[in-house]
Amino acid sequence: MKQEAVAKVFIKAETPFTKSSIALPDLGEEEILVKTSYATICASDLHTFYGRRHSCSHSILGHEIIGIIEEISEEGVLDYYGTPLKAGDKITWSVYAHDPNSTTSKKGYPQKSEGLYKYGHEQISEKYQLNGGFSSHCHLRKGTTIFKLPAALTDTEAAPINCTHATIAGAMRLAGNLTGKNVLINGVGMLGLSASAMAKELGASNVWVQDINIEKANHAKSFGADEAFSFGEEELKDFAKEHGNIDVVIETSGVPEAIENCIQLLGIGGTIVLVGSVYSQRDLAINAEYLVRNLLTIRGLHNYIPEDLANAISFLEKSHKKYPFKELVGIEYPLDELEEAFETGNKGSYYRVGIKP
Ligand SMILES: [Zn+2]
């Protein structure tokens, strides 16, 4: 008889997860079975569990995952760089499996392609049961972009790469060349800290951050930020003018007031990239004449493309000793105590809560 996986299954919001034994799958074409090494609870997992966001059920939550390959389908699977993967490789992977030949993928938006399959979000089906991070195993489908993890990265550094850091790498791609630019990061959660460090590494001349919580904003100084401001401080506008205006804003809070504030802070030709607006909210008040006369660009990003994940891994490999990313997982729990882990995560005292299966 085949070995079984142990998973904590999400049934409905604010209801304890159901611990289930699930038979390990027979692998299909270009599929992989991973033994989960580590997972972190992302804000979207918290939103789902506390009913602030709709998600399918029954499902296995958790998409910030890393693991070790236990089994590969017969014909083999290549990683992003075309190297054959093998059992025992420690890997991370895109939060979704996609068909590269679909119409939307071909247009450059694989994360929105037809038939997209998202880890940690899908309803459990007969064929694909192990599809999330809060489980001993994960079943990777064809069309998942897979990367071997650099040996130097710790589990706590590596687990959030395929959501947080890859999303920020995508935001940086949309922001364009940052060399010599003044960059403002709005909102200092995990995304904001990643953005602060990445902007600095990409050559921004000044990285400024603002948050409603000045302590959080100040924390970004150990992640590359040159100056920290509490949200809405008039001082930031004068300060930016003195230093040649804000060229790029990376907006991670998703709060409409914050977005409107940041658009007003941009200098001529500025670009704002919105990544935080992933929950329902009111319309923005934007004056089109103001946008036109100031040559402003507003861009939105949801999820990312495989190249962004590649860049996120390289970024972390190069800079993990310079910035204390591993400290962002403030506490960890075994899989059996997933409910307690969610409770702790929802209190917001830690950037990330880790789960060790
Ligand atoms: Zn996430």
C-alpha cells in the first residue's frame, strides 16, 4: 500500500482545519511529488481563514512553500533553466501552474492564463488533492515553474520567495529602471520590506518608506530604506522636493486614501505600481487632468511571471546576508497546531508565522 500524506484541510472560515490522511498520488505527465520542508502563512491565507476573502473549499491553504522532491514522473521534469530535476532536490515553485500556449500566456500574462491552477487556493479534486502548503506533501502539476533553491538560504528566508519577493520583483519590473531614481515604498509589511531592499539593490538613489505605524516604517531602515515617514506627514512632500521629487511609488497597503496620497506625491513623469489592492474597496478619486499634465503612470500587478520569481531568488541569494530576512518569521508551529499558528498570525505581531510539517 502506498504511503499517505497528512494535510490540514480548510472546510470553512473560522472553523478548525480537518486533519486528513490523503493517499499519495500516481504522478501524471511532467508531475512531481514534493515533501514539504516549510511553509509560511501569507496575509491572504489569514484573509481566507477569517472570512475576509472568498476561497474554495475543501482546500489546502498555504502557497508560500518549499520542499524536497520525493518523486518525479517517468519522462522527467526540467527546472526554469532547463536542467533536469531529480529526487532530493530542494525547490521552490511558482504559485500557479499555467499552459504556456494559452492565449493569455502568449500575451505575457501567464498568471492570468486560461485554466490557471493556483496552489493553496484550489478546491480539492479526486485527481489533485495535495495542492497546498499546510500538508506533508504537495503535488506539482505540469506548467509549474520550478527552481532549485540556493543552498545558502535558510528555510525561513526561502519560504516567502514565491509569493512576497516574486510579487515585488514583478512590481520592480513594471516600475522600470530604478538607477538614480527616488523611490517611495508605501506600507511596511513583508511586501514593503522586500520592496525597500530590492529597490536599493536595483540602484535607486534614495529609498523612502511611509506607514501609518512609524515603528514599522523605521524597521525598514534595516532593509535598505534611507528615510522613514509616518503616513500623511507633510514633511515627506517637502523632503522629496528637496531631493528632486519622487519618481516611483511601490504601493503595498492597498488603502484608497494611501494610493491617492501617493499619486499626489509623484513628481513629473512618475510611476506608481499598485500591488496591495487585493480586497474589495471604494473607487479612487483621481483627476485625469492632473495625471495628463504631470505625465504620470499608474500600473497594477497581481501575482507575477516566472522571470520575476527567478529574479527574486537571485536577489535573495545575493543579499540575504545584508538584510535580516530570516528574522521576519517570528515564530513557528508544527502542522498539528495550525489553528494556533493562524491565531498568532492574525494578531499581526510577526511579519510571518512559519509551519513545519
Ligand atoms: Zn501570498
